Amino acid sequence: MEFVYQLINFLLLAALIWIFARKMIVSIFANRSERINTALDEAERIEQSDMQLPQIPDAFKEEVSPTILEEAHEIRRLAEAEKENIRQQTEREMYGMRREMLTGVKDVFIHKMITRVTELIQTEPYASQLRAKEAEFAEMIMERMEVTPGDMAYLRRSDVLYITLTSAYPLAQEIVDEIGRRATEMLEQIGGKPSYWVKVDPDLIGGLRFRVGDTVYDCTVADRLYLLRHELEKREIHGDEDAEQIVADLLHGIMTMKHGVNEFQLGRVISVSDGICWLDGLADIMYGEVVEFECGERGMVLDIEPDRIGCVIYGKYEHIESGSRVRRVGRIASVPCGDALLGRVVNPIGQALDGKGRIWTKERRPIECKAPSIPDRSAVFRPMHTGIKAIDALVPIGRGQRELIIGDRQTGKTSIAIDAIINQKGKNTVCLYVAIGQKDTTIVDIREKLAKHGAMEYTTIVCAPASSSASFQYIAPFAGAAMAEYFMYAGRDVLIVYDDLSKHAVAYRELSLLLHRPSGREAYPGDVFYLHARLLERAAQLSAENGGGSITALPIIETQAGDISAYIPTNVISITDGQIFLDADLFNEGQRPAVNVGLSVSRVGSAAQTKLMKQVSSRLRMELAQYRELAGFTQFGSDVDAATKRILDAGERMMSALRQNRYEPLPDWKQVLLIYAVAEGYAAHISPAELDRFAEELYVYFETAQPDTVEMLRRGQKMSDQDKACLNAALSAFGASMGEVS
Ligand code: ATP
Ligand code: MG
């Protein structure tokens, strides 16, 4: 009975306290939230005003509790960070605007210069001076004249070779006859006949142009101006130069014919459609050479047939007409290379896309290049840490290796690659992210994330988004590889990500079908295997005699419904040295990164791990595979024996330990420590959901209380029995300290 009275008393007391104290508590919280709101409003006002952040007044400090003061400090810190952000962004925008303005100024300036020179040269005394030089020009041309292999091939199929003499003004008959006689002689020597045409074309402005077959010997003012335009475009121009002086220099250059005869080859456009064009002429052009169309666009030769040449157009093709001229530039398609590319976003031909102005580099490298030969390489022997536990422990990647990241859409493929790039910070590694067929927004997001984590400093993004032409998407990975090779041959380590090669194969299929190549399996062209093989073969670990540089390649492939035996996935799997398979089911279960341990493999394996990691993780793979299998069996049944339950619990705990958020790469020693602790049962009393906290406390404890053990783990050497005993003791001590806290 007494107990009942006590209970009633207690309840009455509790009710009274609740009624009166609630008011107090509510008022305290209201007060607090009001103060926080005031502080937030203040911070907002500060941001919007002139960004001067006032100090927190002393009176305020005394009046409020330390927690509110702390919050106010935090808000102030955030506002300061935001202020800095805005400042940097404004600076970047200003820089971009300045560069854009300068480019605009430059275009206008060049146009003005060229127009002025054109006007001047058509007036006296220049016009008559040029005419007086016509005989001299003819002599210069005749010295250079020769028959090319292309002309000979043409002569074999046809009786005559067309030769044309064009001049700005009607020429003296002696000059015409002399050139005709010399050309006929030259052709007769190889058993051919000329078909000689003489034309007048005022568009040439001055001088003469002689064409034998495809080859043009040019001594005209129009050509000089064309070259001068290119020269001026390469120069830094700010708009405040001495225009009169530049005009005088240009005139002088033209009148003295400083450059002599310009020799190049001209072909003709037969037809153009869907970014592809067919050319006539240019018989001895090479695969991969660059050609320039009359409108200034450029393209690259991708197909050589007996009577026509197929080429892809880099940019817009609306202005290219059939019948128009196309000029051989005289070099293989190449991209600029060098440190100037770091931190930049470029298109596959090396032009800046980030509004930070033109990229000035001394060197260029051809986009197609032979991979290093076997004697030039050495075996993969250094690890390339991604900072992701599930990968560094189970599918380790070595420098110089090619590891495929494969999985369905939205399973975290890109995230793994980006984390690997972020983890290279401070490791003297250059990174390249090649985006093929990605959405523009995705690429912008990636760039921002990389910049935020300080990774843009050593990274270049080569960008061929879904909106770009198939030819750009086709070239992008080769361009990226060329940029990477520059660093590798300079003895540096490079990490290159191709995101993703499925879209690359699709772009290549599009080009091939447009080029009328027969389609093969799944409509891909027959050489799609060769396409990816020659790309990925360029990743290598060079031997010490060759500088010891390396390119590690992480190609990405998207599968459909987990089908890794489709055509393109099997191709790339067989080319690479292993794959990280991301499982959509695991991803949906919340396991991130969703690495499927059973289907992932790294064929370089042990060489790419530190001895310590190898020692710690050697049994892990087996155990996890066993766990997955058992988990599959037991998911419908409830009663399992004790041994099975133990395996299931340990497996589940290990899977939880391998979970990791994005952008949080973990140093090697922390990975080893956590995996060891979980595998050896030091976390047996921790529920999988609490493992994150356990891990955090573990790292903090070791950093503060066990510096010697951390040092031992950092060295990465195999643990002796004594080391193991030390580590076990330290872990036990940690367990005890946790027990005390809880
Ligand atoms: P796509 O096929 O579209 O290219 P993807 O396979 O490259 O996709 P991601 O874009 O990397 O996948 O990631 C897909 C989603 O999964 C993203 O929203 C990302 O936030 C999430 N995600 C990926 N990895 C993790 C992780 N470790 N932790 C939490 N979320 C993750
Ligand atoms: Mg992706």
C-alpha cells in the first residue's frame, strides 16, 4: 500500500515539475533560437553589405552563454569562408572576362591589319612593284617543281596530269610558255602528258600560283596573308600595339617574299554529311593527318580508299560545301602537352574550354603513338593507392596497371575514379580525367568537386561531352593518352581515367558506319577491339633506364543489367589487367562502394600492395566470398548453427567496415589498422551500424596514444611476431579505453 502512495506522490511531483519547468525550458530554447536567428541574420547582412565582418562586441560576450558565443564564432567563420569564396569566384570571372575581351580585341585587330595591308598592296607603288617581280616568282617556282608519288599514282590511272597556272594579273606570254615547257619536260621524263591551263584570278591580289596535280606552288599575296594571319593569331596581342608599325612589317615581309614559295597540297571535297567528309586528290596523304577546309575548320583523315579519302570534321560542318578546296596542313593530328595543361579543362584538340585563355605549350605529341615496347617497360612494382579500403585491400592497383571499373549505370563508377584522383594529392602524380559522352552538368560537377578538394592543381580534364561530335568523342581518349605520355616520358607518374569507353565504342561505331565500314558483332566495326587495345596498351611502367615514369589507366565500362559478357565489356576485360565490378544489388543494399568481391580481380595483385597490407588482407577475400555465399543461402531460413552465424556476423561486420563515403580517401595505415582490428575480432562487440564511430575513435586513439605503432604501420613492412604483439596490445588498450568511456 505504502508503495502505491509513494508512486502517487512521485507522479504528482513529476506532473508539477513538467507543468512549471516546461515553460522555463521552452523559454530558454526560444531565447536561444532567437539569438541564433539574430546571429544568422547578422551574418547574412554582412554578406550582402560591404562584406566587412565586425568583431563580436564584448558586451554581447558577457551577456550570452559560451555555447551561443561558439555558434556565433562558427557563423562568423562560415561567413568569412563564404566571403573568400565570393572573392575567388569574382576574380576568376574577371580573369575569364578579360581573356574573352582580349580574344575579341585580337580578332578585330588582326582583321583590321589584314584589310589594311590588302588595300595598300593593291595601290601604287606596291602593285607595279609586285608585277615587276613576276618573272622572279616564276623562276622560284620552277626551281621547286617536282612530281610527287601521288601524281605518279594518278598518272598510272589517267593519261594526263592537270597543271594550272593562275595569276592575279594577266602574265607575260614568255613566262607562261617557259613554265609550260619546263612542266611538259618534267612529265615526259616519267611518261606523262600535261593538260596545261592558264587562268587569271584577282582574288590572289598579286603574284602567281602554279598547281601540278595536287601540289600547289604558291607565290601569291593571298597565301602570304593567310600565313600572316596564322602568325598573328599565335602572337600575344593586347590591342595597344603600334598598328602602323605592324602594317609596315607585314608589307615589307610580302614585298621581299621573305618566305619564298609556299608548297602545299590541295584536295577537293566530294561530299559532306554528319561530321564526315569525302575528299578527292591528296593521293599521298597519311592516316591521321590534319586537313584544313576553306572555312577554317579542321579535320583528320580516318579512311584511305583507292579513289577517295574519308575524314572526320572536328567542329561545325555546315559551312563546308562539296567542291570546296581542302588543304593539307602537313602534320599528324596532335595535341599540346606540358605543365600548362594542369588545372585546365580542354577539348580533345587541346583548346581551352574553361575561359582561362589559350594554353601556351612548347611541345605537341601526336594523338596516335606506338605503345612502349616490352624491353622499355618494367614489371608493375609500386602500389597506386586509391584511398578506398575495398579496393586497396582486395583489388590493389599498381602504377602502370590498367584496371577496368565496370558496372551498371549509377553504381558509383565515376566516384571511384574521382576518389582515386583526389587521393593522389601530394603524391607527385599527374591526373587526367577524360570525359567521353558525359553530360555537361556532370563534368562541371566533377571539376568543382576536384577543385574543392585541391585536386585540380595536378589534374587536366579532357572533355568530349555528349553534345560534342562523334569525332571529338572518338579522339578524346587518344588525346588524353598523348598528354599523359608527355609526363610519363618525363619520368613522372600519371593516372588517367577514361570515363567511359562504352560511349567511346558507340562514337566509333557511328563514325565507322558513316565511313561505310562493314558492321560486325552488335553492329560495332571489326576493329573495335584493336581500338581499345592500342589505347590501353599505352599505359605502362617504364623501366629505370627510360626514366621510370608510369601511366596507370582506369577505363570505365557501363554494363546493361550487369551483363559483363556483352561484346564491349568482354573486349575490355580481356585487354585490362583486372576489373573492379560494381554490383547494382550491393549498391541498392547500401554497400558503397559496391565492389563485388567475387567478380573483381587485379591480375597484378600482390606487387601492387605494401607487404603489410598483403599480410593483413590475405584471408579477407576468401572470407568475404564465403560470407556472400552463405548469406545468399541463409537469407530465407532463420535457424543457423553457431559456426555459420559466426561467419555471417564477421562477414557482415567486415562488409560494413569496407563501406566508405565519397571524397574521403583513407591513408594506407588507417586502412590496415581498421581491417586488422575488425578481422581479429577487436570490433566483435560493435554493431555494424556503429563501426563508423568505432573507426574514428580508433584512428584518434592511435594517433594520440600509440605513435610508435602508427609509425610501424606507416612503414608498410611485413609485421614480425613482435610487431603483431605490439599491435594487439595497443588494440587491447584501445578496447579497454573504450570500455571506460562507455
Ligand atoms: P553513371 O552511370 O551515371 O556514370 P556512375 O556509375 O558513374 O553513374 P556515380 O555518378 O559515381 O555512378 O554515382 C552514382 C550515385 O551514387 C551518386 O549519386 C553518388 O552520390 C552515389 N555514390 C557513389 N559512391 C558513393 C559512396 N561511396 N558513398 C555514397 N554515395 C555514393
Ligand atoms: Mg559516371
